[in-house]
Amino acid sequence: MLVNRKPNKSFRLAKNSKIIRAIIQAIQEKKGEKIISLDLRKIPEAVADYFIVCEAGSTTQVRAIADFIETEVKEKCEENPYMHEGRQVLQWVIIDYINVVVHIMLPESRRFYKLEEMWSDAVMEEHEG
């Protein structure tokens, strides 16, 4: 069965929602760097309400951050991801919670794909790493 991928507009996330806090805390605990959140709620073509983007120094750290995010969000918010991608190569792992999409990237992948530039209309917030 195919599920509608569009964010649930009747359930808009707030900037300080529990799932966003849990994701950012999990990244910080596993020493993710250059953490930003992009508020996409005012962008009509956006596929989520928020993107959270961070860097990891190695593929081992990419995996550790991704695993810990899923564990923490499950424990604190009782939510499983809709899907995740990139766990085979670990250059860029995406964890999709429908309204929030997490991007865990190696620095070279982040420089190449330039998500912040692609979504430059979004309100960006930096978080301590």
C-alpha cells in the first residue's frame, strides 16, 4: 500500500516540537556538527515542514547518529520513520518522519548537494554542535 508522502498540513509542527528537540539532542549527543534546521512551512512545494541537517566526520559516525536518532525518537515520541535512505553507502543518510526529514551527511556530500542553498527561502536556525 502506498502512503501519501505529503506533510500533514492539518498537523503543522512548531519550531520547538518534541520530535525536533529529540532529533537535535540525539545529533548533539553523538557529536554531529554544523547542525541546522530549515523551517519549510511557508514554502508551498516543500516536502516536509522541517529539514534538519548535520555533518558527521566518518561513515561510522553517520551510522551512529542515524541509529541514535531513530532510537531516541521512538523512545521519546513513539514514532518510527516513514522511511530511511542511504544506509548502504553512509555518505548521506535521510530519515523521513513525514513532517520532519533528517539529513546526516559527510562534509563533502553536504558541500556538493548544498541543501541550504536549494532551500534558501526557508528560515534557517543553527544549533550548537
